[in-house]
Amino acid sequence: MPAQPRRGDVIEIRAMIAHPMETGYRAGSDGQLLAHDLIRWFNCSLDSGNGKELVFSAQLFPAIAANPYLAFHLRANKEGTLHFSWEGDHSFRHTETAPLRVV
Amino acid sequence: MNATHDVKGALDGGTSAVSRRQFLAASTVAGGSLVFAFHVPLAGEALAQPASAEVNAWVVVHPDDSVVIRIARSEMGQGTLTGLAQLVAEELDCDWSKVTTEYPTPGQNVARNRVWGNFGTGGSRGIRESQDYVRKGGAAARTMLVQAAADEWKVAASECRAAAGVITHRASGRSTSYGKVAAAASKLTPPATVALKDPKDWTLAGKRLARLDTVDKTTGRQIYGHDLKLPGMLNAAIKECPVFGGKLKSFNATAAAGRPGVKKVLQVGDTAVAVIADTWWRAKTALDAVIIEWDEGPNAKASSEGFDAILKAGLNAPQAAIGNQNGDALAAIAASARRIESVYSHPHQNHATMETMNATARYTPERCEVWTPTQNGEAALAATSEACGLPVAKCEVYKLHLGGGFGRRGMSDYVRQAVLLAKEMPGTPIKLIWSREEDMTQGRYHPITQCKLTAGLDGQGNITGLHMRISGQSILAAVFPQNVVNGKDPIVFQGLNATGPEAGIGYTIPNLLIDHAMRNPHVPPGFWRGVNLNQNAVYLECFIDEVAHATQQDPLALRRKLMANHPKHLAVLNAAAERGGWGQPAPAGVFRGLAQTMGYGSYVAACAEVSVSAQGVLKVLRIVAATDPGYAVNPQQIEAQVEGSFAYGLSAALYGSCTVKDGRIEQTNFHTYPVLKMEDMPKVETVLVSSGGFWGGVGEPTIAVAAPAVLNAIFAATGRRIRDLPLKDQNLKRA
Amino acid sequence: MLPFTAAAHNQGPGRTLVSLERRHLVVVAMTGWLACARQVAAAPLPDDLAAAIAAFADGMPVREGRVSLDIAELVDNGNTVPVSVAVDSPMTEADHVTAISLFNERNPQREVAHFVLGPSAGLARVSTRMRLATTQRVVALARMRDGSCWSRTVEVIVTLAACVESEL
């Protein structure tokens, strides 16, 4: 359960996803080539009832380490639902939501 | 005397209860312990002892005229310590008999903005990469010492000269020595530029001087990581999951925990179990009594047979990264009147250093210190910081001489383990030593590869096209993946590159294609002395011999034809062949083989003489090796390195193979991973062909010509072409 | 163990781990970060890095300052290097950071990441983990609402590169 910030507090949000961030052609031990496979985009938006507002977004390049990790901040002015999405090569897409409650 | 090399160790940042005098007294009383000079640097204190002067970062001069030269690279038996000292001393113009050396720590290097440059010792680069700036360091120090004397005499520095640590002013006949002016010199502004001596004028560098570390090694005074003793120290043994990629599932310490001397039985990271005890033997035997359950992970069924199949498939795979290409080899081969094709292989091999992996660590929340043999002090420092979570400024690594490195100790895995253990017992130094079994099975192995070579031949015995397809493991993909670009690992092609100072092919071939299908078994690869030059020299040099035989040409004559545009490669080949007696009859039952290659900036060749009995028993009788490293800093040391490289290379060629069953390495000690014995060692003669004008390495290049020269000689002896290593697994009876 | 084994490519679609932490505005503490950031000798940047920075700045001048870049000065392998960028800004409607970007000097590609901060960010501080191919400079850039650009450059020593031949 996320902590419940007071209205106006600045909170830190950390997001991580398990993903190899494969940069080039390397072969696994079975001989199959691992095609390059990168996560390219991350987006965090807050939906507090009147549309989604951008919290933070990132464009990622091969220099981002495997299992991409991002930490950023949000001033918790309003309650709502946080939407997280990761997008990448080969139509990769992963989304999640988390509630944001404010005291 | 040039004997001392101090080990610097701080017991703490000043808060420990043990004073230096107490420590030394305790050490001399304890039976059998070796006392060595412990200097306890206090915060802000300079590295050198009081009343001496650091003229610059490279040179410290004591009042008695003795000189301490700072060495950044690691000494692991290869003689780099002495070589670098010779280069500094040459420019410094000091008295060589008064020279000792010391290692600045990596922490000091970082704190002083990397004034000593790169600490990494590998790639045969210790001397060639640092020679310029260390010589300038020596020259700058000399300039400042002379200036200090000139200032004192109120004369121009140009009227003074320095030799063997003595400065004289010709006109007045006055003289002084370095020790007397060092303090004043250290306060001067370093010169903006310095002129270096022409190597023709060298009096110390280039000479066959005795090494600075031999005496201590011979008398037993030399401290290695295994020997280290610190007050209050405990000992640790460790076992990591024997299947690479597996994890620790659970462990039952009941039988171990109560044993005498055992302090802790604990998990280390995700993958290992360790025991800390008062003595290492107690730790080791207690660890053997721990019941460990491994989650062997995805590689539990991996095997050498499986690797073989995967690598074989890569030999014909459509996709491969190109390392060297000119013309259209495939078309030329297809159009040729005749073609020959062979497949070779090279196994995984272990470094098998005489001293197993070890590190001693002491952790408190304020400071983490590590004493360890390492080929890269800065890497060990970074690993220490990462493992304990303290910033680099609160960590320190004290470098010890290595009981063998060969590339294994450029990795800091054992340092991290020691630090994690030390964190469990803050304030207590923990000495972690790997058992031989752990060392054998947790290596960073010579990569495994196969190679298919196909040559097109015309009616006159010329090669019309050559395709060399390497299939196998990439070191970078495992160790440094961010340097694999577009699927290509550039160091796979050592010795086969079109051009370049590091590793260029010595043959001109009209249509050439050298490519690599990457296939990575789960066995962790690492940099093994010679790295990829080893198998590339086997593949190419043995195949060129096959071409010679197939076209009824003398192997030397064929090579000479192909090397017309590569004079330096050709010069060493001719030197080895000539001294080896190629072309003249050999004694009865003795046969010769040739090989040449280029790598690490140097050109090398060998002529091997072998005999093979009717039962197929091989004797390597004699090796003549020629090397052109450009400048030669210490010819005696070069000869020693060349000899040593054949001891190491022949060991590997004859016996070295690590196989895998059920995901784990099968060879656990020297009974199944033998090394060369004295009776196997051939006579090695070195021909130094220093053409000057460049700086090539010495530690590695000659190892690569050991196996192919012997393999080619075996063919001459038996008519049997051996294409797989190690030789102990091959049938050498006359074909 | 090694980061890349046969299992790596069998990873499923992935899972986001999200954690929220309470944190008070810490404007005062930020100046401490700026003070201890490692300034780097002003050797000229390679052309492609300078070009990437100019593209980010979109015609505006780039000034050193206001940005702190927290990254280890010495790194063993360079495969996973934590990095944090913080920008001294009140993060008000009138004066706030709109974007932060990270560049490198010697990886195969200059860009590391482009971050866009939403209007309610509250604190201009971003952390991630990056790869470093060798010893090199890392550059962090921040763009303010008024278009002005600020930067910080730091050198990181990557030690495993020492094992590899210099032709890399």
C-alpha cells in the first residue's frame, strides 16, 4: 500500500520493470539470436477525475541499463489514479495503475 | 638494497585501540608470522615517511638519497614493476642501487585526480601504455632537483648536470646529492614540458637489470594475499552455486555451526554460502559440513556436448559479424579449381593461478578497506564501494603482489564477496580465501570456440580466397555488453584484423572473409592470457600449414610469399626459423613446426621441435621464439616472459580443458586439470628482434604461437593433423 | 552472477514495481548537492555530443549551473550505474523545470534519456540507472519554462575497460 501523503507534499515515485534492454545481436546458449529489444517510452499520468495530467514521461535509449529504473517526483495536490505505461520494441506495452490517496 | 616493497595498510582511520607498536610487537611474538613494515597513514598525511620529499607524484627522495618510485600497475610476476622503475629511473638519473618502489593506493589516485593514471594491468599494456608519462614524471623530477640545486647555488640550471643522483655545477665544481635538495625541489613548480632521452642513450632502461622483487620472493619475505595477517583477523571459506546462473535455495548449518573456531555460517548474496572461523582450515571443513541446497536454475542441464552442437551449428549460420573482409571470398572460393576446408576447436580453460582468489576486508560504517592481489586497483576500489554502499572516498584498497594473474584478477568478484562478509562483522578483518576447488569451478574461463576455414586454391598453389568462420563465445557479451555494437565483439578478431597496431593479420590474401557467429554458453568467460589471439593463431597458423601441405609447398616458403607486404611479421618469422634451423636437417626423430602472429602491439613467431614416439607420446624438445616489441626495456625480463608464456601456453595446449556436465565445471583440481611439469618443459630460446620505433607488449603475444607451432610440428612428425585441443585427448600415433 | 544468461530473453512482459514515499519539499538541502558536484576539466566535447546538446537547447545558450549530477566517480564495470539529476528550481508555475536530459560521451549513442516533467512535479529530481561503455563524461541538461538551459558535466572512471584492448 502506498503511503498517504498530505495534500501538497512532494512524493517520490519509483518505477522499475524487468526487461533485458537488449542492445544488439547476442546469441543465447541455445544458439538463438536475441534480437535487439529495448523499452523506449515510459509515461506516468494522474487521472483525478477530469482527464489525465502528465506527471512524468521518459524517452529511453540503449544506454539505460537492463531492468529500467526510474524515480521522479509529484506534488500530491489531488487524489486520483496513477497510470503507468512502458512501451518498446516489437509492440511491447505494459500498463499498470495505482491509487493516489491524499490526506 | 633494492629489496623493500612496502605494503601500506591502515588499521583504521585513527580510532582503533591497537597502536602500531603494539601490532608490531604482537606480530613478532606470534609464531611463524611474517612481520612487514606497516605504515599507519593518518588523515591528510602524505604517502611517504616524514622528512622525505615527494618531488612529484612519481618520485619520492629520502635525505639519504634513496629513491622511492611509485608504480601504478600491478606486479604479477611479469616484471612490469621493475621495467617501469627502470624507465622512471632512466629519466630521473638517480642511483639505481638506491631505488625501491611502492604502490600508491587507488583511493589516493582518485583523490588526486588520477595523477598516476590507469591502474589496470592487462592486455600487455603495463609498460607500453604508461611509458610516456612515467618517463616524463622521472624527467620532471630530475629537472626540479637540478633546479633546486641551481637555485641554492644561484646559478643557471643549464650549467648543472645530474648523474646517478649527484648534481654537479661544472664551472665551480660544486656538487650535491638528490637527498639534500629534494625538499626544496618538491616546492618548485613542475616544468611545463620535459624532453625525454633518445632510447639510444639509455643507460638503465634497455639493460638486463636484476628485478627488484626477486630477493623478497626468494627469501620468503614477500607477502601475498594468502600470507596476510592482521590483528583480530578471522578467516572465511566460501562456496558459490556450482551451476552458473543458479542460486542458493537453502542451507542447513547444524553440523557446522558448533564446530570449534566457527564464528558464523551465512549466506552471501543470492548465490553463495560462507563460513567465518578462526582458521581457514576450520572454515573450510565446516563449510564442507554445511548441507546446501541449490536452485540450479536454467542451466542445470547444460553440457559440453550441448555446447559442441550449438557451436557447430554456428559454423554454417547465415548471420555473422564481419571482422575483416576484402574482395569476395565466397565467390572466389566457389570459383576455385580446388578447395580445402577444416574445422578446428578450442576449449574452455582455467587460469589456474598458483595463488587462489583471495581478499581481506575490514568494514565499519565509516570506512571499508580491502587488502588484495588485483590487476586493477581502481576496479577493486569501485567494487568495494559498490559492495559495501560507502562512497569511494570512504573506501580503500591496498594492493598486494599477485601469485599469478593472467587476467583472472582483473575481475573483482572475490573482492565483493570479502566485503559482504566483512559487513557482517564490522570492525573485524575477514580474510577470504577460495579453495582450489572453488577457484577451478568459479573461474572466468578462456572462451570456447570452433572455427571453419575454407580456402580456394588455384592450379599454382595460390590461395584465391579464404573464409574463416569463427563460431563461439564472446567475452564482451558477458562481461562488458555495452561494448558489443551491432552484434559485433571486436576483440574476437585479435590477430585477424586488417590493420592497426594492436592485432593485425600478417598475410595478404586476395579475397578474405573473417566473420564470427556469436554463440554464448552459460559458462562465464574472461580474459585469459592471450585472450582470443590464442585460438585465432591456432586456427590460422595450422590451416596455413594445411594449405602448404596440400599444395606441396614448404610452410615457411608459403608464408614468406603471403607476408611480402608485412615486413615486421616476416622479420620475426625469419628470425625464429633461422635460429630454429628450418631448412636444415633435424636430428633423427625430431620434427619442426612454425607459427607467427601479431598482437598487443608486438610481432611474434616460434619454431617448435618435437618428437612423437610410435605409441603417440609427445615430447616438446625445443622452442625458438622471436619477438619484436619495438623498444625493449629489460631484455632479460623479456626472455623470462617469453619462456614463461611457453610454460603457460604449452600447459594449456597439452592439458588444459574445462568441460561441463549438468551445468557445472567438471575439473576441480590439478588431478583433472593438470599443468606442465618440469620434465615436459622444452628448452626455450628467445630471439629479440627489437626494431624500435614503437612500444609493443610482452606479457601475452608469444603465448599464442606455442600451440600452433607444436601442432604443426606434430603433423610433420606423424602426418596426423590435430585440430582440437587439448593434446592429452588426441591420438598422436603416426597417421 | 552475470547479467545476461540464457534466461534473460525468457522474461515475461514485466511488472512495474511502484513505491510511493512521502517527502517534504527540500529546497534548502539542494544547494548542498550543487556544492559537492564534481566539476570536470573543460576539454572540448566531441562534435556529436555538442550537437546533441545543441539540439536539446534548440537555439538557447547552455550555461553551467543549477544542475547537480550525482553519479559514482569510479565504477567497476559500467553495466548498471545509478545516476540522479537534480535541478535547483522553486518549481512554481512561473519558474520550473520542464525537461531534463542525460547524454554521454563515448557510448555507441550519445543520448541516454529524455525526461519530461509534468506541471505538478514539485521537485526537479530524477534517478535512473545507465550503462557506461568506458571512462567518459556524462552531461545532464535541464530546460526551464522560459526556455533557458542549464548543464552539469561529470567524468566517470569505468575500470573494467582496462581489461580490454585499447582499440575498443
